[in-house]
Amino acid sequence: MGFWGGVWEVVKFGGRVVVVGTAGAVIVSTGGLAAPIIGVGVYAGGKAVKKVGEKCDCKFIEEVGDFVEDVGLDGLTGGIFNLGTQTAGKLAAREIARHGRRMTNGAKLLIKIGQTIKIGSKVYKVCNNNLEEIEFITKAREEAMTVIVPSAKKLSKKFLW
């Protein structure tokens, strides 16, 4: 990866903390209801910045856009999952209250739906994290191979020929 690659990873992490923290503050102030909308806005902004980077042939701006795009997508999906869980829970509570605090089949179904959405959210996060790790490992392997292969060729020429 090299020194500058490591610096870039630290800068990306710091930027992600700032963007996620800002978006999180806005989402919390709206009670979580605006999370999908904010996620779409951040995603669209990242997409626009990425296109500007591609047109200008600037890798840095392109990477920043890609990063912001990822943050927006995370906000969108997390917001949708959260909104689905909240809605199912509220509907189940209404169903229980309507029937004199008794658990009905409808309420049980709504609770199961909320739990299923919550499980789906966790599965999505695990898959997303695994994809990021795979990308990181692949990039590291490619960078290592660009160093190892030329060195191996030099050594083989030196000792074998």
C-alpha cells in the first residue's frame, strides 16, 4: 500500500466520520424519518462529485465522490430498514391496544415482520463490510504483486541465466 496509501485511508476514515456524523445529526433531529431522504441526497451528491472527477480526470475528486456515494447509500438503506422496523412496531402496538392489550395474530405477524426487517438490516451490514474487506485485500494483493513480480524477474535473471 505504501505510505501515501495509508495516509489516504486515514483521510477517508476521518472524512467518513465527519460526513456520517453530520448526516446522523440531521437524521436524529428528525426522529429518523428523514434518513432515506438524506441518504438519497448524499448519494446523489457523491455521484455528481464522482462524475466531475471523471470529467476532469482527477482521481482524488473521483475517490471523494465514490466515498460520499457509499455514505449516502449506507444512510439510505439504514434509513429504510429502520423506518420499516419502526412502522411494523407501531402497527403492532396499535393492534394490541385495539384488542384490549391482547396479543392477536395480526400483532404477532407485525412483530415477526419487524424482526425480519431487523435481521435483513444486520445481514446487509455484514455483507457490506465483507465486500469492503474483500476490496481492500484485493487492492493490497495487486499492489504487492506489482512489487513482487519485477523483483522476482530480476532475481531469476540474476541466478538462472
